[in-house]
Amino acid sequence: MAEIRSVLITGASGFIGSHLTKALAAAGQDVHALVRKDSDLSALTGNEHKINLHTLDGSIETIISTIKSVQPELVYHLATHFLSSHGSADVNDLINANVLFGVQLLEAMDIAGVRRIVNAGTTWQHYQNRPYDPVNLYAATKQAFEDLLRFYTSARGFHAVTLELTDTYGPGDLRKKLFTLLQEIAQSGEKLSMSPGEQRLDLLYIDDVIRAFMHAGEMLLLDDANGFEKYLLAAAEQKSLRDVVQLFESLAGVKLQIQWGGRPYREREVLIPANQGKILPGWKPEINLEEGIKRMLDQKQVAN
């Protein structure tokens, strides 16, 4: 990895962000994280490497002063507010987290003279595999930030890489995602109503995701990425939801109580993962789905 004096990360308390934060610290980087007052930092505990935490208060002035004092060579922007569907009460939170905070970060970086950033995007910006058609309001806000980022690269000389993520998984994931639900019903024996299960999933193991982010950061630091660049992170294989569940059952040695078709597909359900754009050069996934599930189950047994 390129020599880095300091890096700044947002979203350090999340699943991907916490793994990236710890990996950067373990690699000897001077890691600084912007966190909210109410952030649950439990995912960062047990880390023997120093992580410098800076608490946000909602003002751009605090972000400016923090970036000026830290002077990071690179920023990783992973902070987000995710909702698969929204109600009217959710609009402010989505805009504040995914658009307002993002542009405050960019403006603060510009004022402090920091102009390299790796941004986390989503393939949900490409419903039905279209160049742009947001699956939901969350994806639309991610696109809105991306448009703002394009302004800063064009008008302010930023160098940015956006990595569009598919579904991610791995040990310690507390999100209400597929494998969390499967592990819960494997322990409880409860029945789970699912869709008909024909949608195809593109699942990336967390270690592969972290390698991609660190590689993108290195590209920026070595000037192998300039202006605005966007890449897709995708698994080597795609499987239907039914096939993924069957593989999990086989590896976990359980028979799950699943009612297929017990609920309808979501509105604007993603049935085929988007493959818009090119894969991040110099990176490819190394951990296939079977190996990833095995690692996740092994970690679960150790934790128990």
C-alpha cells in the first residue's frame, strides 16, 4: 500500500466502515474517524490499533476545523442512511445523511485543501440495469451526492473514485440482511416468510470489499486515478435467493423453516443485479460464496 500520513473516514461505526477503519489502522495508517454523538462504536472495540475519533455536531464549521487539523491525504466516505423503502417521516434523515452531510464534507475538504476521496455508491442506482434509474429514494440520494461530487472534481480539482457496491456480508454483521435472518431462524426454529426467491443475488464477502476500498485509495495516492472515476464491485458468481439459502442450509447443517412465496416481491424488487460500468482495475474478488459462508459460520461458532 502507498505510504499514507493520515486518512479520514466517515461511517466508521457501520459494518463496512468499521472493517475498513480497523484494516487501515492495522496497516499502520494514522486513522481519523468522523462520528456522530449517538454513534454506536461497539464495532470498533477490541481493536489494538489507535483510531482517532472526532465528534460531529451537525455544523460545517466543526468538519472544516477537523479536516484542517488532521490534514488527511485521503478521505473515505462511507457514511450513509439506508432504507429499502421510505415514508414521509424519513425524508429529512435521508437528505441530511446522504446529501447535506456529504456536501458539507466536500466543501470542508476544499477549504482545507484536501482533494482525494473514495466514495461508496450502490448498484441500486441502476434499476433494471439501466444507466440511471434509482430503485428507491435512498439510491436517488446517493446519485444526488455523486452529482455534487462531480462538481467538485470538475470545478475544484478533486480526484474521486466511487465504488458501486452490491450486497455485502461477513462475520459480525448486525444489519437485518439475509444471513443475519437465516442465522436467527436457524437458532430459533421459527418460520420465515420470503418472496418466491427467484431474484439473483450478487454477494461480496467483506474482506474483498475492504481490499477494493484500500486499492482505490492507493490508486488515488499514486495518481493512477484522476478526476471522477466510477467502478463496479461485483462477485464472480450470482445465485438465486433460493440457491443461496440452500447453500447456507448445507453448510450450516440445518433445515430452515422458510415459506417461499409467503410474501410478495417488493415494489421495484431487484431481480437481476446491475452490471453497469467496469470492474475496479487491479482488483477481483477472492472469496467465493461457499468459502465466505463457511468463514462467517466459523466466526459465529467462535463468538458463541
